[in-house]
Amino acid sequence: MNKLLPLFGMNLFELEEVCLKGEQKKFVAKQLAHWLYQKNVSSFEEMKNVSAPFKAYLQENYCIHRSKYLRYSESVDGTRKYLFHFEAGYTETAMIPGEKRTTVCVSSQSGCRFGCSFCATGAGGFSGHLTAGEILEQIYGIDENQEISNIVYMGMGEPLDNLQEVLKSIEILTENWGRAISPSRITVSTIGLPAKLDEFLAKSNVSLALSLHSPFPEERVELIPAQKSNSLEDIIRVLKKHKFNQHRRLTFEYIVFKGKNHSYKHARAIGELLKSLNARINLIPYNEVPALTFQSPESYIMNQFKKELELQGFICTVRNSRGQDIEAACGMLAAKENNPPSE
Ligand code: SAH
Ligand code: SF4
């Protein structure tokens, strides 16, 4: 039997091709997109306005492809961590409920190949890229699908290392024929790979979070080895080419490592480096990863450093890490393959 191709994860152009192959008019593609991305159906039978012969044709050649998550764990604060098994390997997704919003933190890869020295995902190595459909399954396939208001690409992997699939998933989420979410509710986090960053900013209009962690190249390279060939200088040059405002926000993420990167000297250098950018700073207290030596800062350290950055003229927020007890907090997603799910 032929391998059935999944429709879920196709953009309008690809769905139009499916329709043409099945001898349908192009406009039927919009109906398919509606059933897939607005109604979240799991079978062709549910597609009420699609003709019976075309449904039969779809059934023979395609599947919808909904990978059900394998399991989830739930934190005392309500955060959930879902485990999926995709073609590339195990992948985790975090769902963070809030008073005014429900945020889902999706992965773009299974593992990551950038090996940042502080990150659990990096320590676990790289298993492969996720498809656009697999990125979307982490939204449509979890129990809170209906409630999700915000999406952050801050799970496992480096989004710009899987740029085309990430862009396609964003297209499906934001276009009117897709989920029709406002791009201002989506944020992609990256260490910044200049050429891909430029393409990403040109081809999407979602918000960007850039992982800074140190204003000093010699210190940043120890944390993020990719800094060696993807310098802050080049990253900032690319950022300056694009426009950021209250709809498309630019945020610098800055993990605070106890005793390492929160001195007055750091605050001054950050001020100098980012002065001509319309950016805010999000301070993240380091979440300790077993076997790594970096330490979490006390909250007074976070507050002190926040004040110093505010004196430099920045709007600065502190991210309160959720889901620590289930290892769902920032940088803790590891989907350990040596710890497979009990199914
Ligand atoms: N690869 C991308 C996106 C995934 S990581 C990136 O690095 O930006 C999302 C955020 O979590 C990044 O800012 C990353 O630096 C941060 N992070 C990684 N490990 C962490 C940890 N142990 N504690 C706190 N933040 C961490
Ligand atoms: Fe990859 Fe981001 Fe972790 Fe670095 S911090 S290893 S880029 S997931």
C-alpha cells in the first residue's frame, strides 16, 4: 500500500495542488484548510461540504495525520509538559496557563545541534527537524487547543535552523484561511543566525526574542558556541534593517547566571550595545540543569540587575519560570530518549 501523505501541515498552495490532482476546483482547498485548521477535524467524513467522490479520493491517498501526544505531566502551578513522538524523535511541548492568556511553548526540532553550554536540550544532542505539521500538532493536538491565545517558539531546537518549516507553520497559524491568529501573539526565540534571521524577518511579521545572555563576545561564545561564526555585531546589523514596534516586538532574552553575567559592567555594555534598537529586555533566572555547573540567581540579584538595566533606559521584565517541578521551565525540555514514556 502507498504511504498516505498527511494533509495537516500543508499550506493553501499545497492543498490547491491536492485539489487539482483530485480533479477539483482550486477553491475547494480553502474548504480543506477550514476543516483542518479551524475545525480541527480528525477524519475526512467530518468535512461536510466536500463531495463524496473527492472524500473517497482523499481517503485513498492521504491521511489527516494527527500524532496524539504520548503523555503529559502537570505542575503544581498548572503548567503541563506534553511528550510527542515524531519521525525525528521525542519532542516536548509546554502549556502555560495564565489569568489572561494560555501560552503554548512549541519545539521546532527534536533536540538541538547548537550545544549551548547551559541548556538541557543542547546537552541531549540533535535527532532531527520537525515538519510544519509536527510543529502544529503541538498546538492542535493538546487538550487546551481551544484556549490557546499565545504561541512561543521557545521549546526544543533552534527555529532558524529549521527555517522553512517554521515559516510554513507561522503562515498556517496566521493566514485567514488557516488559524487566523494575530502575528502579534506569536514570538520566535533564536540565538540569531544572521543570514537566516534576515530571511525570517523579511518573510514573517511575528515578534522576535533574541537570546543575548552576555554583551561581551568572549563571554557569549562560552555560553553559545555559535557566537563564533554568528557574531552579535552581525546579528545587530540585521536587526537594524527591520522595523519593530508594539505589534512586532523585539525582546532580548538574558539568562542571569549567578555570579557570572549580572555586574554593573554588564549592564553598561548592554546599554551601549542595544542603545539604538527599539527593544526590551526579558531577564530569565537560570533554571539549573543536573550535571551542569551554572547556578540559579536569588531573586534579589534579579531585581538588582533589572534596576540597573532600567537605569540604562530599558523596559525590563523578569520571566517567572513556570513548571519547574516537572522540568517544563525554560531550557529544561530534554525529552530524554533514555527515559522513554510508559505507554
Ligand atoms: N534555540 C532558541 C529557542 C529555544 S530556548 C534559543 O536558544 O533562543 C528558549 C530560551 O530558553 C532561550 O532564551 C534559552 O537561552 C533559554 N534557556 C535555555 N536553557 C535555559 C535554562 N536552563 N534556564 C533558563 N533559560 C534557558
Ligand atoms: Fe539550542 Fe537554544 Fe538550547 Fe542553545 S539554548 S542549545 S540554541 S535550544
